[in-house]
Amino acid sequence: MGGAMFGDNLSFISDTTIAACNGQGCAMKDKFRENFHIAFPAALASLALILVLTLRTDVTPAEIPPYNLIQIIPYVLVLIGGIIGINVFIVLLIGIVSGAVIALATGATGQTGILAVKALLENGLQPDILVLRTEHPLSTNLRRKVALFCNVDANAVMESIDVPTIYEVPLKMHEQHLDEVVLDKLNLPAEKEPDMAAWTAFVEKVKHPAKKIEIALVGKYTELPDAYKSICESFIHAGAVNDCKVKLRYVNSEKIDDANVDEILGRMAGILVAPGFGNRGIEGKIAAVKYAREHGVPFMGICLGMQCAVIEFARNVLKMKDANSTEMEPSTKHPVIDLMEEQKGVTAKGGTMRLGAYPCTLKRGSKVAAAYGKLHISERHRHRYEFNNDYMAAFEGAGMQAVGINPDTGLVEVVEVEGHPWFVGTQYHPEYKSTVQRPHPLFVAFVAAALKYSGN
């Protein structure tokens, strides 16, 4: 079941989980029944299902989930209870009502919001909690009116007011005791008050940074910045640690070359060359790498960004003018990036992808070892092509060191350039593991190097 996250006794099912079967009628019911035992082990003694629906009220008439979608949900709930055969079964339905609900008392938006909830009620879906999106604070009387017309408890009507950063939303929800309401409806104990001190401190640093720097993110999907959402959030986490705001400048790698690279990147405190697949925009990424290496600008390359660093070094330092990846140029005379030999015969889609977490041993004294504070790490991967170890001696002899190696396969995971203030390329994706309370050490070190370079 796509869109589901399963724990020991608590599961979340998103809109898309049910919507994926939208329009399939009885066939969808049969498919759900067929796959149900896979998704929910029958051995569970208890189960809580949290279903979150988003109801848009900024359109008229109100946009609600398709009729056959909301019609199938009660069937799903009955089916779950019947298959597992449990005595304790709790359904928590949270309706996130978007739109200017401040107009609820008199305006059309508010009325359509109520109608959207009523449409759910008519189909046997009773929300337990409503989260109301708003630009202004909601009065107590307004919340009571929503609760009355939507048949929910007054203390279960939550205000989701606009805030400067999304990371402030959990604090706002905590102030309204949403966590306590959820625990109460799930019959779970609230043993102690959650410690939000670290989260609060993080939000304060995000909202009120002492310093500010600008870092270029060079990639080919920059027209859709959400393609790099994990990287963007990692910079927010790392920026808070360094008490600074990192402003990302998205640079389209198809629009950068040796002629204009100084104009585009000349004022940047750091340069990150982003991951990606395929030949489009590759030469622009290589131009950005060259600029960072030659001008001492702090650099970080992730996945394809690391491979571009290897290609650039081969062409301009090792003088292998036609050096390339076999992904881009299968007939290159110097395949410094290549598939592993055992991968070359694999033709099944996805078969050559290296996915998931792999171990890595770092070289003592390297910048990455200093950033991690240890020599043995595990990081997540999503790629096909690798550094070609046939060229390792030439690279290391010229100053690009392989400072991270997979201990099981000998594959190169991390490279650094000697004598450069901070030049690191990783085959893995460090952004996948960065969180608010555990910012990724490479991003923290990269931002620190960018601050130093900028004179902050």
C-alpha cells in the first residue's frame, strides 16, 4: 500500500493511499482485501489508524475528495476491523481545512468549508479533529461555531495560522494542546510534558540569525526548486547550527559556462553542485566545479556533483581532455566514472542502482573525518555510476584524494582536493539524513567553511 508508514501498532494512511484506487469500484475493494494482510499483520493486538484528509475551501464550490474516494473509506474501516478481529480499534480522522476560514462567520469561504465537512459526514466519515488554515487568529466563538456545525469537540478545532517558518507549526500546535487531544482520542497515556526546548531554540535561530551568506546550488532542475527540497532543508538545519541564514541561489547548469561563470558565481560564499541523471546541463556543472577549485570557493558535490568534480579534475589537472562518465559518453577514452564490471550485464530496470545505506570508512586527518568526528559511517545512496578505481593512483598523485571508501567493495565514496579550503564530493546523499535535531555534519562543516570564506 503506497503512502503508508507502518509502525508496531500505529499507522498513517495518506490521501494518496486511498486515492490510488480511485474510480476502481468493487475491483478496488477486492484489491485492498487481497493486499491487506501484507500491509497490516494480523498478529497485531491493537491498531490505530490515522487518516488525514485535506479539504480546500479557497474554491467555490468547496473542493472535497472525489465521491467514490470518500465512499470507500467506511468500507475500508469496517474491513480492517473484520480482518484483524480486534476489540480496540480507533479511527482518528483529521481534516485540514485550508482557505481563509477567518471569514467563516459571514463569508462564503467559511460556508463552503462547513459544506465540505458535511459532505464527509453524509458518507459516514466523522472528523475527530479539524485544523483550520488562517491568516489571522481565530476567536473562541468562531471555533465553537465550527465545532457545532461540524460535530467535533470545541477543543479539537485547531488554528493553523501563517508563520515565518514551517518549523514553527509544531510549536503552535503544541500551544493549542493538539498532542494531548490526539493522545486522548487514541486512548494513549500522556506520561509527561514533551521537552520542546531544543526545537524552540532551533526555531529562534532560524527566525533571528546573526549572520547571512549566499550559496549557489547548481543543477538542471532549478525551475522546480522542490526537486532539491532535502538539500534546501539541510541548509536550514546547518545554518541554525552556525547561527546564520543560508540563502540559496538556484543556478541553472544549462545556462552557465566558462565565459559567464565568474559573473554568476563570483559573489557566492560557497558552491554546491547538485545530484541528477543524464547529460543535460553536465558541462555547466563541470564549469562550476572548475571555478570553485581554481578560486578556493568552498565546494560540495553530491552524487553526480561528485562525479562532475572527478571529471573536471581529470580534464584540467590530469590533462585527460576527453575524460567523462560512460553515462554521458559511452565511448570515452578515459571513463573516470563508470559502471562496476558486474553491473554492465544487468539490463533490468533499476537493477544497476545502488540504493539504501552502505558503510564507509573515512581517512584519518581528512576534512570529512573532522566533520563527522569519527572514521566509520553509514550513508544512503541512489545512483548507478561509480568512480573508476583504475584511475585512483593518478588522481591521488595529482592531489584529489579518495578519503572515503566502502570497506566491503573498495568503491570510492568521498573525494577531497588537497590544499583547497573545503572541497568535498560525496557519492552518497548526506541530505537524506539531516534533521532538525541531527543536522548533517557535512552540511554543518560546509556552511562553516562558507562563513569563513565570506569573512563572517
